[in-house]
Amino acid sequence: MVFSRYIATRGFLAALTVVGLAALPQTAQAQRISGVTASSNMGSFSSTNIANTVNGVGLDSLSLTANHAVANFGDYWLSSFGAATGIIDFDLGGLYDVSGFSFWNARDVVQTETGIRGVAVTFSTNGSSFFSALGTPTEFAQATTSSATNAPEIFSFSPVSASYVRFTVTSNWGNPNLTGFNEVGFSGTVSTPSSVTPELPGAMQLLPALLPVALIGARKRFKKA
Ligand SMILES: [Ca+2]
């Protein structure tokens, strides 16, 4: 009798554990979001292409801590001449919980003054209405020329559910006509909308957890019979 009560208690505790595990939020390690595309209303200078700021070209690895080579026209982007401020949009290719980004400001063989300085970072789920979030930067540092390569500025903030990120560029580090940057990489995990959770009635949701208890009860009754 004592033993069967012990078994029943263990079964109940196991059921509680199952309930507890089911209630835990799914946590995944944030990593570089791949497949991001970029566009801008600031145009493109010469043969520079804004695609080369999100595809990893120029980085020594596809990571958020990589170094970027001193840029040339083939691996970074500059705005059209005279369009030093404007909007840069990033399409993440899906809904993510964005928790930060790494940013490699403009550094080419000529200068770093084209780098973005004043910026507003906003987010969107539909690509048309954008909202701000706490903890995002309002200024990017001017790239340093003290090392052979370009290290990123790494920003992190509370996860924001978004499919699009917008940089609104308000100034650069001194070039009157051109603004650009070498690369950006966003950090996040695929966002799982809460609506995916099965909408079962409350008692139904407990069924898997209560099953061990029910089985033990049935076994006890079978032993008594
Ligand atoms: Ca690049």
C-alpha cells in the first residue's frame, strides 16, 4: 500500500514535470539571419550595390563577429552622389524575433567619413508601418583605421518580432555627398506566433500529462481485483 502510494506520488510528480516543460517558452540560440535583402531610396554610387551589405561579401566569415575587408566598390555600398541621407530597408525574409545586429560602417581605401552617423532603427511586420523599440542605437561609430580589417559594432536589445528593419539615416561622419556602409548582419530566431499553439479546451490540454496518473490508478484497481 505504501509502495503503491509512492508510485502514485511519483506519477503525479512526473505529470507536473510534463506540464511544467510544456509551459516553458521555447528558447533558441539567436544567430545570423540569412537571406536578408536590402533596398534604399538613396541610390547607388558607381558600381557599388547595396546587396553587398547583407550577403556577407567582404566578411572573413558569415558570422556576427567577423571582420570586413577594407572595402572596394565590389563589397560595400555608397549612396548616389548628393544623396547622403535617406532610408535603407532590410527585408528579413520572414518573421523573426530580432535581438540585435552587427554593423560594419563604411571603410574603404580612401576614407571613413562616408560612414553612417545619425540613425533611427525601426521595425515592421508588414513593410509599411514601422515602430521603434527600446535599446536600439541612434548613432553608429566611425570606422577605425587602426587595424587592417573592419570589426563590427555589435548591438543587442530585447527581442522585437519583425519581418523588416529600417535605418533612417540623418547624417554621416563628414562627407557632404556620399553615405554608405560595409555590411550589416541581424541576430535573431524564427518567430513562433502564439496562434500556432493548439486551441484545445483546458481539460484536453492536461490529458497527456494526466495519462501516467490514470494508468497507475488503473493498475492499482487491477491489483485489488
Ligand atoms: Ca560587404
